[in-house]
Amino acid sequence: MSKMWLSRFLFFIGIMALLFFVLFPFIQMLSTSLKAPDAQFTIPPQWIPNQITFENFAAALHYKEFVRYFMNSLLISIITCVLVIIISVLAAYSFTRLEFPGRRFFLNVILVSQMFCLSAIVVPLYKLVGSLGLLNSFAGLILAYMAFTVPVAVWLLRSFLLNIPMDMEEAAMMEGASKLKAFFKVVVPLLRPGIGATAAYVFLITWQEFLFSLVFMSKPENRTLPVGIMDFKGQYETNWGTMMAASILISIPVFILFMFIQKQLIAGLTEGATKG
């Protein structure tokens, strides 16, 4: 009994330590956003401000470019998500259901492509997008995002497809449905949890991405939110309160999305992990 309680106590301590390291940056960000400028760097630091102010949030929302950056990020994330899902569903189905020369080779190529960090591929992609004349355009940034999100999406959706029996498609085709109709009427509805989990992953990645947006978008009007909040950093000083308030506002859509789809996301990723 004592060993059981000791293991539970150590497990609880581990969970609390993990929560602390995960939530500490957000707590500090929230605390700074609610402080007046003269209270942000007091020693010792005050985690709970004596006087809570929302002026930093008002300043972030009234910044004339904030709404433009928000719409840019939203448009790019949604279009990237839709295109990635369409391409990845078709590719994952081909790699799972169809037999063609080089299938295993191309699967391995997709897997190997994920072994490179984003900073290693940003320069080749920059040259490729530049040769297409798509720099400083939404199309160029979306193309760059697809380069590193499609491979992950293909592998995720392929895991889900391996859990869908082929007998269901064959039964539909025995009833007179074509292979294409069986795909849309049988496979796609059963693949909805996987599509939802993959779409959420792609949206979250593109919404918070900073490096590619910084490199590919030099025009201020085309910036996304993660890069746009750097406007609050001046040459001689940084408006930390407004920057932290803007960072929290950026995080709100992610929290709302996760609150609505957390059950589907967790269930979908767990189901997709049963086979690989």
C-alpha cells in the first residue's frame, strides 16, 4: 500500500512539474499583458498585478495593422489546410490501396523528408518560390507551407486508412458502385476523424509559423500575425505589454479550435496510431 501511495505521489509531482514548465511562459505572458509599463519590471516581480489594466489589449486591437495581419494568417491557414487535406487524402489512399511501381520508395522518400529541420529547407524553398515569381505573395507562402505539411498529413491519413477494411469498399463495388464512388461514399465518411485530426494539425502549424512567413514576406501588408507582432519592437525600446497582449490574442483562435475539436482530435490521433 505504501509503495502504491508513493508511486501516486511521485506521479502527481511529475505532472505538477510538467504543468509548471508548460504553463509558465503563458502565465508570465498574461501577467505582463495586464500590467502598466512601470510595473512590468519591478523587483521582486509581481505575478498578480496590484492594478490590472487592459490598456495593452486595447492598444493591440487599435493598432491599424493588427486586423490585416489577422486576416492574412486566417486566409493562409484555411487555404493551406484545405489544399493539404485534398492532396493528402488522395495520396494516402493511393499509397494504401493501390499497387504501383515505386510505392515503397516514394513512401520512404516522404518519411525521409521529415528528417530535415525547417531551417535547412527554407533556403532551397526560397529559391524555388523565387524562380516561380511567387515571393511576397500568399500563393508562395502557401506553397512553402504545403512542402512540409503534406508529408506529415499523408502519413497520418495513411495510418487511418489502414484501419478501414477493404471489404467495405469491395461490398460497395459489388453493389454496382465504381471505385471512385466507393471512395467518396464509403472511405471518405469513415475517414472523417482522421481528416479532422490532420486538418487541426495543419491549421495549428501554419497559424503559428514564424520563420517561413518572415523570409517569404518582406512586404509589411502581407505579413502574418506571428511576424506582425514584431512591429511592437522598436529600435530603442520594446512595448512588452502590448506585445504580450497581442500574443495572447493570437492564441485565442487556437484555444477555441482545440476546445471544439479536442475529443475528435485525441480520438482521431489515438485511432490513427494503432497501425502504421
